[in-house]
Amino acid sequence: MSRNGRPPYEPTDGDRQKVKTLVGIGVPQADICKVMQISKPTLRKHFKSEIETGQLEADIALRQSLFRMATSKTKPAPGVAIFLAKVRLGMKEPPQSVELTGKDGAPVENRTTVVNEDAVKAVVQKLEEKY
């Protein structure tokens, strides 16, 4: 009796590299399945290792690249060094504060003005008539 249906899927080395790369750059598994033209169960069955290690290897490569950029003698990247110092070493910038004072360091003077509502209405009415 012959088997009907699709032959079993056999991934190539190129397929494995492609899946590992897609996982590493954060492509969702559903989209990887579309690109590879396979089902989710087939992806998980044949590419378990690539799914488990793809993101980790991409993260390691990114960290190495950032570290090289931050410590480069020829093309230093101070922004990257600051980012790594904040993320890896827990450093942070001191809080910025603004001190407000009045004339010659005296306290700020607060004034309250009482407005005559009838006067405001009269001015608004004049403006409405004019414009």
C-alpha cells in the first residue's frame, strides 16, 4: 500500500541558517513559517536548536559589537560607552534640578490680581463689535 500526501520535510543546512538568522533578528515564528513554507509544528520539530539558540547568539553578537564600538581606539563611540555604563554598570546621570528664586535670591513673589468680571465682559464685547 502506498503512502499518499506530502513527503517528510528534510531541512537543509541553508534552511537551518535562515531560520537561525530570522529568529535572531526577532521575526515571529508564524512569519518564519510563512517564509519557509512550513507549519508551526514542522518548524518546532526540525528547528528546535535554531529557535533556542538563534536569539541568544544574535544578542551575544550585538553585545560584542557594542563593546568593540565603545572601546575602539580608532573610532570611539562615546554614546555607546555611556549606554553600556548605564545598562551594564547601573550608572545614571544625576537628577537635574531647577532652583527658582526671586530678586537677589529672595523668595519668589506671588501676586494675586482680582479681575472685575464686568470690565472683562465690556472689553470682550468691544472686541466682538470691532472684529
